[in-house]
Amino acid sequence: MPERHRKETVVFDGAKIDGRRVELQHEPDTGRVSEVRGFLSGPLEGPPEEAAFEFLDANRRLLKSSRSDIRELEIEKVTRSPAGYHVVFQQTHQGVPVEEGKVSVHLTPDKRVHAAQIGLEPGVRDLDIEAMAADGIDAEEAIRIALSTVQGASESPAEAEQVVLVGDDEPTLAWKVSFSVEQPAGDQLVWVDARTGRIVQRRDVTFD
């Protein structure tokens, strides 16, 4: 089996459940658990987002997450389907969203966790956001830099949100600037280094 699909079956002792065999999927490079499938809890109490959070907090060791990782999660959305509830969390660090840092927990209608996808970025734990932002550029300057890279930006206002961008190098504190362009019609996302003003990444979202 290719390493990128490495899976493991283990006996799992979850919240309010006796040991059962579940399937874990691991990231190829780090070995961290990226997905868990199987009945992972008994019926949990409270709203689905509280039940999902209880599951994550109770199983930090399995997920190789710290208590601070879990406590800094913010609810992004809660949806309901015939299969049950689906809770998506956004990872944050010191109040700043971590790009691509997502956790999804799926529960049956009686709020038993049966699957979870874990996309936490542990490399941000020791970052000092205030120090990274010191003497950097503000949102207005980031927007000016981002708009200067394209022609045909629409007159609708651009927006800038501070994020932690994790890539192949060290994590970067960046301004994520979003704005519309007229030709071709669509949206642009530009990540600007909050310290240096350098364009770190960009993405086109073109409308059909």
C-alpha cells in the first residue's frame, strides 16, 4: 500500500464507549492522524458543536493535539443532513485563523461520533503573533499592495484578514486580501506578508 494511503486499525477507547476497532489514516510525512472512522463515541449530550468539542478534547492523545490546540478551535459551521450532524472547526492561534487548519466531526442523529477529519497545524503552537506583527504593514497597506498586482479591479471594496499561512517554510503571518476583478469576472485572493509586504501567494476564483 502506498505510504500516502497508510491506514491502521486500532482498538479505540472513546468518550462513553468501550474499546472498539476503528480505522485511522495517517499523514505520510508526519505520521499524524488525519482521519478517524468507526463508532468513536456513545451518544453525547448537548448541541452537536458541544458534543464534537467534547470528543476532540477527550481524545487529544489519539489525535496528537494539545489542549491549547483544541481550546483555540472556533466553530465555522454546523450543518444537518439525513446522516446526522456535521461540525466544522477553524483552527486559530492567539485569535488569528490558521489557513487550511480545519477539523470536521461527523455525528449520527443521536450524536455518536462516527468520523473525524483532522487538519491541525502543530507548527504554529510556539508563534508569538504580536511579535510577528511588530513593525509590519497594516491592512490598508496590504490592500494597496495586493491591488497593485492586477489590472481591472472592480470598484467594490477589498477586504483584508490577518491569517497564519503554513507552507514548506516557516509559518508566515499574512494579510489575506480578497477583491473582485472585472475581466475575467471573478475574485482574487492575495496573501501579503504582514511583516515585509511581499506577495506570498495568490489565487484566482473565476466565475463561469
